[in-house]
Amino acid sequence: MDVKKVLLLVGVAVLVYTLLVHPSALADGVQALFGWILDGLEAILTFLREVFSGLTEVFA
């Protein structure tokens, strides 16, 4: 069996086990992950707003 397939199966097995044994812990982890993603996207958007607002002042 390929190493990638084994790692994928182990990962899926761990997720299923965690879902069955500790569903609230898994839900907290998913919420934290989405929170980090949202924070990162907000930071990128803030950066782009600042860059483009600076460009409009330069070319105005």
C-alpha cells in the first residue's frame, strides 16, 4: 500500500474516532480552525485596503 493512502486512512480513522468519542472537542477544534482562517482573511483584506488607499492618495 502507498504511504499516502496509509496516512490518509489513519487521518480519517483519527477524525472518526474523535467524532465518536469527543464530539465537543472536535467541534471546538473546527471552530478554532475557522476562526484562524477568518482572522487571516481579515488581516489580508485590511492590508489590501491600506495599500489601495495609499495608491489613491498618490495618484489623486
